[in-house]
Amino acid sequence: MAATGEALTPQGYIQHHLTNLQVCVTDEGLALNSKLCEGNFWTWHIDSLFFSVGLGVLFLWLFRSVGKKATTGVPGKLQCFIEMVVEFVDSSVKETFHGRNPVIAPLALTIFVWVFMMNFMDMVPVDWIPSLAAAAGIPYMKVVPTTDLNITFSMALGVFVLIIYYSIKVKGISGFVKELTMQPFNHWAMIPVNFLLETVTLIAKPISLALRLFGNLYAGELIFILIALMYGANWALSTLGVTLQLGWLIFHIMVITLQAFIFMMLTIVYLSMAHEDH
């Protein structure tokens, strides 16, 4: 159902669930999901910001509260689970990162848990939260932040800034410039070719990070929406929809975990490369 109560066509249903709650700044003031927002630079996806920041705060609060109450005796189930996550991330960093930097392990833990929590919102049935939002008068509500390209690109750009920062810090400006201009062909005549190749490789890192996470989660959400269209058609399609929903839900648990792991591991690898001085 749409926010105004009219029935949606299948195409309208899909479009509605894939539309963010947008607020943009126009010459007339603030506009909510208006045509004026299309292509407007000052457009905010309120739902993506709300859920991403909210889940980040939940992550910090949960890990901090467990850390403060941690005991040396037999741990509780939650403490045991968090210790397993921390040990898993710590071992991944030790095996992959070849430098010495106290920031990398906390960064990897934050990325893995935060991205997983944002991905896990895809496990919530597609109509639950949008229906509650519609009842409250909110026309659109997209609950999976990682299906928003703005969110995945912002995280990837944050990693990209760290790559540049540590590349210059470890190698110096001259070393960083030499890395871009004197490899893979170590000859002054090949500097333009080297610079082009290395620049493309460097820029491809945040782009691949953002698009990989966005593409997998967006496709997963779209499949959930398509399955939801089967409910209410007839008993045969509804029964098939339940079966498909359960099967895709089980498979998607692996997808959301794997995508969080890949984002974390690529971040560690890229930062490890930034710390290596050739």
C-alpha cells in the first residue's frame, strides 16, 4: 500500500520500496521527495542516514557495555559472541596487515560489525517498517543503508582517504609520487604510462569497494521485494513465496556476512599496501 492508502501496481510497489525518503534544499525551501530533488546536489536520504547512524551508535553502545561488564570467569553468551568476533577480526588483521599500526584492528572491527549490521536490516520483512512509516505519515522508508550508493561510496571514500594519508605518511610525498610514476616500468620515458596505470588502479579501489557492496545488497533486496509480490495473488503463489522467502533468507545470511567480511579484508589489504615502501 502507498502512503496515501491507494493500491499499488507491481511496478509501483517495487519502485516505492526502492525509493529513499529524500529531503532537498531548493530556492523555495525544503522539499520532500519532490521532482525538484532529482539531480539536486543538496539532497539528503534521511532514511539511510537514520539507520546507518543509528546502527553505528548501537554498535558502539553494545560493545562498550559488554566491555565494561566483561568478566574473567565464565563469560555470558553475549560476551562470548563478541569475544569471538574480536578474535576473528584480530587474527584476520595479523595475517593480512604487514605493518605496525594500532588503528587498523579497531578500524577493521568497526567496518566488519557496522557493515554487517547495516546488511542485516535486509533480514527484516520488506513491508514491516515501510508500513509502520506509512501509518505515521512518512511516504517512503528504505531500511537497508548499504542498498544506497551514497552510503557505500561514503565508506569507500573514507577508506580511500586513509590509503592516501598512510601512503604519504609512510613513504613521504616523494616516495608516493615515485610509486605513481616509476612502476611498473622503471624508466623515465614511461612516466606518463605509469602515472595513468597507477592512477586508474588507485581510483578503482574505492569504486570497487562501493559498487561491490551496493550491487550485492541491492540485488538481494530486490529479490525479497519480488518474492513479496507473490503474497496475496493466490494460495499456490503464496505458498511458493513462503518457500522462496525462507530459502533466500537462509542463503542471504551468508551473503550479508560475506560482503561485510570482503569490505573489511579489502580495507586491510589496501592499507597494508599503503604501508609497504617499495
